[in-house]
Amino acid sequence: MKAEDAAQTIGAVLDAASASRGVNDIDVRDGLADLGVIGAQQLDIMNRVRRSRDEISRLRRREHELAALFSSARELAEVRDIDALLTRLVNRAHDMMGTDVTYLSEFDTSTRNLRVRQTVGSVTPEFQNLLVPAGMGLASRIADSRAAQWVPIYSEYIEGIHEHNIDDAVSAEGIISILGVPMLSDGRVLGVLFAATRQQHEFSPEETALLSALADHASVILQTANTLTQLRRSEDEARRALEDLTAYLEVRDRSNIVHQELVHAVLLGGGFPQVAETLSTALARTVTIIDAEAFPVASSSATPSGIDSMHLSPAVQSAISTSRSTGHCCHVSDSASSTIEVVAAITAGELFFGAVLLSTGELELGPVDDRTIERAAQVAALLVLQQNAVADANRRVRGELIGDLFDPAPERRRDLDRRARSHQIVLAQLDTVLIIVVSPDQRTATEKSVAGYFDGAGLVGEHLGVIAAVIASAEPLRSARELKTHLEASVASPILVVATPAVRTIDDFAVRFETGQRTATLLDALGVADAAVTTQSYAPYMAMFGSNPEALHDFIDDTIGAVIEYDRSHRSDLVATLRAFVRNEASPTKTARAMSYHTNTILQRLDRLKVLLGEDWRQDEHLFRISTAVRLDELRYLSRRTFRPPEE
């Protein structure tokens, strides 16, 4: 063979070994034969050529795969759209594997279900949205084993549990062979990447390794997605926490400002109106402060919204009771039908002074706002205690002034005028004493009410078991009646008000008080406990029984007791005839006219009275005593009904 032909033959062998197109095994064999290589030597060279060609083909394929993997890795570093990355990766796997259908199923760690997320080559919507329940099908087996698996014919797959929805979707897609590899991250299953064919196919280890490498990339994508989701969630939580903290700090700062203003209200003497106004401004609500009897004492509005004196809805009353027992503010349970949303009881220990009421508003109240309301209630309690302390001190001083004013010893009044002036009281302007008698349990409240009624224009205090008011009055009886009418609205007991004549000197006050007190005692003996009277109306009886009021009952019984007993036993009315007789100048004719009877009827009754009272009962002395007894008995009788004091 020529050298030129030999060179061509050797070139053909090398081309065949490098997997060049256009050179096959027959060309290599013929070329070797031309070179004189036959038999065993020829067969050995042919095998070597085939191995070289296969290895070069494998390396070229591996180079292509690595280039594709490097491209996928670059995309992982550059692209942030997770869905776009998964789509590209599944597309690349589809191209590299050369299968009919390539798809990725994502694993749900809470339910252990797998749901198809990305597909390439799929034509049916059932398969594209396929859900694989936990423990079912090839996908669950791969997820549980965390290892790659493949089946040449899925319909004949017996290692796993079949599920009809899965089988129907696979059959509709025409899939025969399936290769699946798990997507793992730190031992956790994130999903499964599949490559499937519509004809029977046996997947090689190289194909399994390639799909596993792509599955690793998919794992990175899903792990990145999970990390980004967690980061976003953490960012959102941090943002919400910052917003909550900012809102809390704003509310706390507002609460601190309100607290400072409330403290200033106490220190500067602003009182309840400033407390209500401060809280109203801070919480954008109408604030009303009521006392223990539910009367408004201060409000941030001109007219307290939704609050009627002595009338609060059951829901508001229940909320006040709850706040009183717990020591915290309470939201009204039925605020939808009430204008009051929140209440806070004003208490000090077991003492209840009233409540702070807040209307509904647009600002949503939080826990810090509730504490602010409770602070306002505490400040209101301090104001009440402060006012009570001042009132008690005032009451003690005024009580001492009244005690010295009414004391019989003149020396106790030597410096009284100066002491009274130090409390803005000018004794020279006062001239009338009112004695107020109520039940013992009502004295303190009555004293406060009387003091409030005169509003510093007089001297009020408790003295010797009664309440005394030293005032200036041109008409003592009218003043007594007006005071009684005022007290009836708040005092739950009979009220007796006794007015004395005007004094001429400061020393007359002691005498006037003694006279008024003795008159009250006399009226008590008669059973008169609810009236407004003057001492002049009872001056005659005071002269007779002032020193011993209880003796008047014996006087009445001794004088006209026989007539009273006769009426009781005979169901007659001789006492009424006797009253009319003494009132009408002891004239039978006038008596008959006053009682609308015939004169003979009156004469017959007078004869009966003569039998009961004695022959001389119409004599001056005897008749005077009978007239007095009749009048006293009438007062005693009327005290059990509507009392009407004697004419001035």
C-alpha cells in the first residue's frame, strides 16, 4: 500500500475514535484490512475505537450538561423572580433530558401533600394542577425515601399506593415511564422533580444524575423562596412591631402629659372641671364626672351628653359597680345603645364618691388609655378627699364659732367677731337663727346641704344635737319654709325648721338659740317633726311647758281627758264642738254657725260638756285652761296628719 493510502486509513480510524460524523465501523474495518490488520488484531483495534468514541461522546455530553448547569447557576445568582427561575429550570431540564413531560411538584410540610407547580410538555389541566395526597403514588414514595426512583411502566407500578385521581391524570397525559428525584435542603424535602416519557423508556444512571443536579438547583430556588418569604414575614413583623411600639409610645407620652395636667389640676386648684376638660381633650370624648348620687358635678360639654340627674341606664350602672369592685375602668357592655362607652369609679378604699363617664368617640381606646382614665378617677378621688378635708376643717371652725356664739357666757364672745371675719363672716350682718331638726343619721348630709344653700352667706354648724344656721333675714318664717323646701329634695327624713325673731345684739343669739331649741323640744313632745315654724307661734305654750314639755300631756289629760275618753267610747265628736266653742268666743250661736248645726244641737252638746267638765267649766279661769288644752290637743292630733302651724 502506498504511503498516501496508509495515511488516509489511519486518519479514518482516528476520526472513528473521535466520533466524527461520516465514519463508521465498516470504514474502519476495511481500512485496517487494507493495512493488512486482520483477525484478532483487527477486532482488538475495533473495540478500542468504539471505547474511545463512547468516552469522547460521554465527555462531550457532560460538557454540554455542565454548561447548562453553569447557566442555571448564573441565573440563580441574577434572577429574583422565583416563578421565572422555576420555569427556566424546568424548561432546561426538559431540553436536557429530552423527555416528553417534565414537571416539578412542591412539598407541603404541614399536610405532606405534593402539588404540581411547574410543567413543560403537559397538555391536560388535570395534570397541571395535580394534587398528590400524602402517602400516595410514586411522588410520595420518593419524598418519603428521599431517593431517586423511576418506573418503566407507571400503570404497572406496584411498590406504591395508587390513587384514582393520580392514575386518571397520568393516563390522560399518556405518560408511560417516569423518573423522579427529590429536592432536598438540610435533609428536608422541598419537592420532587420529574421527567416522563409517553413511551416506555429505561432511565440511565447518567440521566438520573443529570436530573438530580437540576433538582439540586430547584432546591436552591425553593429554599431561596422560603428564605425570602421568611425574611418578608420577619420584615413585616418587625415593621408592625415598630408601628405598635411607636403607637404605644405616642399613647404613653399622651398619657404622661394627661397625668401631669391632672396633677396640676389638683395642685393649682383647677377642680373637677379641669379634670374633665383635660381628659376630654386627650381622648376626644365628652367626659362627665358624677357624684355618689349620680348628679353631674363637672362636664367637658355645656350639657352632659346622655346623662340625666339620678338616672343612668342599667348597663352604665352595672359598669360603675364593676369598676368599683375591681378598681379598674370598665367598658359599658351595651355601648351600642348608650352614649356612655367607658366608666371609672371614683373611690378611696371602701369609700365611693362617684364616677368618671366617657362618651363614645372615634379614637379607639387601648390599655394605656384605660390606665389614663383610671388615673383621672384617682385624681378625682384626691380632689374629693381634699375638698372633704377642707370642708371638715371649715365645719369644725364654724362649729366652734357657733358654739361660742350660742354659749351663755359672754366672755366666750369677746374675740368672736375678729375670728368670724377671718373666715369672711360679718356677725353684725346676721340677725336670725334657724334650728333644723332631722334624724341623727341625716345630720351630716343636712349640714352640708344647708351650708351649700346659704353658700357662705351665713354661719352653719351642728350644736347640741341640732343644726343651727345664723343668717340675715327680713322674713324668718319665709326663710324657714324655703330652706325646708330645699332640704326635702335631698334629706330622707322629716324636717323641722324653727325660726327665731331677729336679734338686736350679739349676746341675743344665745337666747334665741335656747328658745328655738326649747320650741323644737316642745314640738317633739307634741309629735310635730315635719314643719317650718317660728318660736313666736308657740310662745304661750313655751311659757307654760318650756321647762318640762312632757308635762303638757298630763295637762291635756287632766283638763279635757274626760271629753276625749267620752268621744272614744261613744264614737262622738265633742272635742270638735269644744274646739269650735273656744274659737268662737264661747258663743253657742257662732259655734252653731261655724259647724253648720242648729243652735239647739250645740246647746245640747254644751250640756253634755258641762256634765263631763264640771258646772264652772265656762268660768274665765277654767275656760282659759280648757282653751289651752284644746289647742295643744289639736296640735298633737294634727302632728299625725298634715301639720299646720298656728297663726302668727
